[in-house]
Amino acid sequence: MADTIHWADVIAEDVLNKSGKHLVATGITPSGHIHIGNMREVVTADAAYRALLDRGADARFIYIADNFDPLRKVYPFLPESYAEHVGKPISEVPCPCGECANYSEHFLKPFLEALRRLGINPEVYRADEMYRAGMYTEAIKTALVKRNEIAKILEEVSGKTVAEEWSPFNPRCNECGKITTTKVTGFDPDAETVDYVCACGHSGTVPMAGGGKLTWRVDWPARWAVLGVTVEPFGKDHASRGGSYDTGKRIVREIYGHEPPFPIVYEWIMLGKQGAMSSSTGVVVSISDMLEVVPPEVLRYLIIRTKPEKHIQFDPAQPLLTIVDEYERLREKFRDNDPSMGEFEKRIYELSRATGICHPEIPFKQMVTIFQVARGNFEQILQIVKRSGFSTEDEKCIRELVDNVSKWLELYAPPFAKFSVKENVPVQVATLSELQKAFLGAFADLIESKGKISGEEYHMLVYSAKEKGSELNRLIAEKLNVPAPQVDPKDLFKAIYTSILGQSSGPKAGWFLSSFEEDFLINRFREASTYSPEKRE
Ligand SMILES: [Zn+2]
Ligand SMILES: [Zn+2]
């Protein structure tokens, strides 16, 4: 049976049965380029948040940058010199470019910028600041006091033995700055301090506020309790049996006396032929990279239209155009108030749109044509956009679309989508038949007599050539000096592409022809119609 209610609305209905006040949370560790798989998390959260707001719920949406997590290893994109920083919180590791406040900010900045472009505006929290501000202090105290109960839950749920010296808290060594090499030796709940020894040989005391962090499996449920998280999407790696959601669920209930959030488990995004996008596979295409090619509303649509539990196959080459077409059809239907548009389709469209982002009215594929006709020259592009009947008022949004198209042509476009307008009549014109040449001459005359012609009209005109008695058919007849020629429009389109591009196929003819000034077409078609190879010598 077809879906009738969008998944975000199903979730909203579900959680509103429990309470009217909601906090939708997402959290990502900015330890490297934040990839397109992570984008699914924030877009999913945003959809649930908006579905809640649409029902009048009292809802907030937060994003927590887990920047107090340690640097796990020297990633392939880092210089060897980062070896000394492994184990330190990423908010205390220097940034790779030397221009950001720290390592985590280096990766956070482009991610937050990408969110802005996607029209997603959560309240942003940074874990290091939350710890330092003492937001976790009570939760840390409770965890240290109830260390044995937590260890028991972890063993029961995950089936793994918890080591004797395990502690829910990882102190940050005052000497070497690492949080992965310390062991808790004691704590003082009144002074709110923790004692530790470190593998570096140092031992000391740190404050609970900012002197270290809870280990992930405890940090997560503590956060639910501290902030009051009620809805949270997360990747399926956290959702496995005995995984961190399972242990977190019991810890938050039994240790912190709070209900776990409603889980939205999402599947990975599979990119082209490269494989699943997850932090563990190492295949990374950052969101910023993707936004260079795909318009933000199309990226949103890609995620919104698919249920979170289904994986998304995404190929930015030719298949991207199919998704873009689908989305643009939806956009058109919505704009025209098309009665065939069902509630479900309408909802997908609504959730894919966002305020404050560009919604260019020019179809992506048409811009692919315009861009190549104008050879990428922005001024010319604007002229063609205008000539094609679109508004040029919002130059910034047109520029964004142009940038997307330019990058797509450079990185992903299949050869058949590319063309270049030849400066002069191409030699391939020599292969045209007498009929094709007569058509080009007749077509030039017709364009000259008509003046301004729209894309749709160009298309109809070419087709009219096969109707005996049509103006174009009559003009061709005159040139060939025959009564009523038999014409196949396919040959005419070939003649058009050959005379302009030197190849027998090209983009949709209406869009293509209306991208040129009439004078250019008239001259080119006339020259081609009288072309003979000798004349070039
Ligand atoms: Zn930087
Ligand atoms: Zn140390």
C-alpha cells in the first residue's frame, strides 16, 4: 500500500501522544570532514522538528558538537606530527590550517555553513563548553557513585565484561592533556573533583566540571537527562543489539531516572559505486562537497522522500538529474496547484523546502544547457535566463545554481550531457542531406519573419515541418523545388545540432534554441544551408 502519511508526521504523532514538549537532538563528532551520511541525521531531525512545530508542539531543535571527544588516531588527511595529539579532546588539538580556534572548529565551521545553506538552524551546543559550565557535574557525580550499577547494566546488555579499573569518567591529564590514558583512583563528591593516574607517569586531581568527560556509553544517556532530549535520530551502528542505545536506555532510566528519547534509526547513504557513507568505512564525501554540486533543496528532498530506515543510493552523475527532474516536477505541480498532487506528495515537497534557502525557478537541466551556450560567462547566462522567460531579480540564487551546474559539468556530467557551441559552421555540416540544408535555410527565414520565439514555439515549429501545407513545409518545398516534401523531424533536429555543435545530438531543442539570440541562429542556419566544403579553403 502506498504511504499516506509522511514518516516525519508519523513520528510527531507518536511522540505527541507521550508529551507536548519536545527537544529534538542531534550530535556529531567533528573529528574530520562531516560527510553526507551525517547530513541525513540533521535533515531527519529537522523534518521531525518541523512536523512537531506544524502540530503546534512546544519544540526545540539542538545540535551538539561532540568536540570534547578525543582524537582517535592520525587520520590519513593529517600530518604525522598529529601523533602527539592522539588522545586529547579535539577542542584542544590545533587546527590543521592554522586559522581556526582549534581542530574541532576547523571541521565544524564548514558543517555549520552547510546547515545554513540547507535551511537548518538548530541551537548549537559544544560539549567542551557544556562540561566546563558544569552542566554535566551532577551526572558525573551520580555516575561515579553508581559506578557498579552502571557496569552491571553494561555487562548485562552488551554481554561484554567490564574491567576492574573501568570508570564512567575519563579525567583529562593535567600534564599530557589526554583523556584516553588516565585511570580514576578516587573522587570527592563535595569538592566535585576526581583523582587519577596517567600512563604518562603523572597523577593529580581534576574538577568534575571540564576536567574530563563521561565515557560515550554514559555520556549519551547523561545528556538525555541533563538536556531533556525526547527525540533523537542516530545511525544504525548505535542501534545494534547491545549497542549504545540499548545500554543508554537502561542507564538513563535506572541511573538518571529519565525516559530515553524516541529513537529515529537511520540507514546510510550509499554514494554511487563507492559504498556506504559512514564514519567507519573511511569513504568520505563532505556535505560541503555535495552542496557544490547539488542544490540544497534537492539534497533535502533526497532524504525527506525516503524513510529513515531505508538506505539511500545516491549517484551524483547522470542519476542526479533524475532526482532533480522528480523534484522539479513536484515543485511545478505545487506552484500550479495541480489537482493530481496528493497530500503525501505535497507534504514531501513542503518538508523539502526550507525558508532562507534558494528556490531557483530555472530547471537544473536547462541551466546545464544555458551554461554551456554561454560558455560559463555569468553576464551572458543572465541574458539567456531573461530571454528564456525567467526572472533575473535574485542574482544570488541564480549564481548558486550556476555554481552547482558548473561543478557538476566539471566533476560528474556524462559525456553526452556536454557540448560546446562551435565558433564557425562546423565541418560536420558537409554530411547533411539536401533536405536538411533546405530545412535550415527555411527555418532561418521563418525565425527572421517571426522575431521573438519561445522554447516551446521552437519545438512546435520544427515538428510542423512534417505537416504538408504548414509554413515550414512550404518553405522547404520552395527551396528544394518539389511539391510537398516528406520530412522526418528527427533529421531536422540532427541538422540543428550539427550546424551549431558539430554533433548529431544535443540538449532539449526548445531550451537549446531559445538560449541563442535569433540573429545568431538565422546567420548560422543560413551559412550551414549553403555550406560546401570547398568554400572553406
Ligand atoms: Zn582550520
Ligand atoms: Zn598524562
